[in-house]
Amino acid sequence: MSITWNEIWEAHSDVFITQNWLECPEDKKKANRLPPQFAYFMGCETTLRVGIIASSSIIREEEFFLAGVLWGNRLSNGAKTVIYFVAPNFSSAFLNGVSKIGGVISARAVYWREKLTPSLYLIPEEQKNNHSRYALGEERPDWKRWGQGLNPVALQQLMIVNVFFTGLASRRVRIEIKPQHIAFLWGNFEIAEVRRKGKKFELSSKVKWLKENEQILKWQKQGWVDASGSLNSEFCTTILSILDYLESLEQEGQLRPQDLLALWLHQGSGIWGRPWPWPWQPKERGENSVIELEQWYYFQDNGQLSIVCPIFERPLARASRSILLACVLERSLLVVNAKDEQGDPLVWDGRIHWLTTLGMEEEIRRWHCWLKDVDKFPIWTLPESWRDKGIDELKCHSKLMNPSLMQKDYS
């Protein structure tokens, strides 16, 4: 049974600043490249530019968020516009995201409660800006805490594994401790893992990213600590061979751009400082915000924490999601408790640095037309020669605003 939205609007005329709504038909949605799963309405009074985006359920809030802004932009044509988001419920991050919309578009959020009378409730501004703090998942353990529950012999052997892989830091091997396993990575490539097995653990190489089965079989090796207290030589030789292979791909220019960039960013940047390891891990399955935030890059320098979000596909959608995730970070305990290796506090300035390519820079910059504080989302663009010369020549193009972009169609 379809929802008669227009009847709802008429019954709650006091919620909106205009009346007499017209629904955007399906052919217009398609022509304007608006997501078809939402309903769009426009106010008929010529003195105001007002719109509604409505949905009976929200699966992906970033899609609803972006669709509302795109609809407001269609109605605006450069003039001041008010857009209402109507849905049964909103996360606190979404409400904070709505409060960030500015420029030519202002936004409000409205609860729709189908079985209540009245069924629409305009959300007050103070509820959007809830300042309570919360944790992001749970704190990532160190080696000793991860090893709790292992038998004493296995715990001692785990420390030997730690020594071996820590010694490979000069070859750009990094370590990520996860709930049930410890991953050893070179850039984006996982080369080995420790996996918990009851009160013991298993150590093995990881080469699933290889394409040739013969090479996969050759480098699939188990590791163990022998009677002399050392890792077995066959496993160690295999790990070194994998590193030799990956380094040769880098030298020959055969790494994918995203893999090369990840390798360099994980080693630090002269622009933002030294890498800062993401300290949280999901406490439960489904904590997608924690997983996505873990894929960003974090840097520390002189007491400052800098956060970089890479955007190399679906730029408008990725930027929309990053705005909502920034709202998650703003309300997290991470901001309060961030510390460097010495335990000294790190201060985050509230900015998310969007890192992208020349081809996507202009499209992402569209969001700067729709934000109250564009300085919170500076845009950094990789130079054309970055694969040969590195990323130290990154340029920040946040200030290159072009008003004519507001009229172009990038959805």
C-alpha cells in the first residue's frame, strides 16, 4: 500500500514554511538523476524555494543525505532553498550532518510516525547537536592482551613471532591486531597472519592476492617456533621472498595506483606527519562505522591529529558518507582520548582531508557549495606525476571555489 504523502503534508501544514506541494514524477526523477527509492516534493509558492525528500525507511543514510541535497540543488538554481528530510528515524550522526548543510541550502529533519496523531514532528536544533560522547567499538588490544587465554608456551611463542615481524618494519611491514587474528601487511597486501585456535595459535603466510595458483601453492607456508626458540627457516624465507616480490612490483611500476598510494600513506607523509594507528576495533558484527573509519588514514605531528579520507570512486557519495562519519568522530571518545606513543594528548582540529585525483576534484568540490563550514573538508589533489615523484607535492585546492559549478549536473 503506497503512502499518500500529500495528505500527510496537508494535515501538518504547521510543520513546514509553505503549503501546496507537488510531487516530482518518476520521469523527472530519472531526468534529474535522483535516487528513485525516495519521494520528492516541491512547494508551489514562487517566493520560496522549498522541498521535501521523504522515505518510509532508510537503509543507507548517506544515500538519503546526498539525495536530499541534490534535490535542494535542483530546486535552488542558485537561490536560497529550504529542504526537509522526512523519515521514521535518524541516527545522531545524520542529524548532526543535516546541521552542517549551509550555503544556498538550509535543511531540517522531521520524524514521521505513521501510527501517531500528529504523525510529523520537526526535530529541534538542539536535538541535532547532541554533544554526548560515546565509544567507537572497543579499544584495540596490544600483543599481551591479545595473548591472554593462550597457554604459557603459546604466549612465549607469540612474542617470538612479534619480534620477527617487528624486525621487518624497515621493509614497511605493519601489524594490525584484530579480535581473532593478527594481520601482517605490506601496504594493502596481507602477507601473513596469526589466528587464535583455542589456547594455541596458528601462524601462516597469506597470498590470496596472487593470481597464479602455482605461486600461491609455493608460498603457502605454516610457521612455528622450533626447539631453539626461532621461527622455522622455511616460513621466514617465504616471507622474505614475498616481500622481495612485492618490492619488485613497486620498482617496476606494476602496483595498482590505490595499492601504491596506500603503501606510501601507511609510511607517513611530509604534509600531515607520522602515521597514527587507528585504536578501535568493532565490538560486534555490523559496526560498519568502525570498519569504514579504520580504512581512513591518521597522522600525528606536534600534538595534532590529522585525518585523511581517500575518495577515488563515486565522489559525491563517498564525500556524503565521510561527512556523516565525521559526525560520528566528533561525538566519539576518540577525540577526547587520542594520545601519541608517549601518552601525550593529540588534538584533532575537526577537519577531514579529502584526498582525490584531478579528475574527481571538481565533482567533490560541489559539496563545498552545500556546507556551512567548507574549511572542515579541505580537498587535496594528487599531482599527475605522483606515481613517479611521490605525494609530497600534494596540493590543497579547497579555496578554488567556482560559483558556476553550482549549476552543473554531477549526480
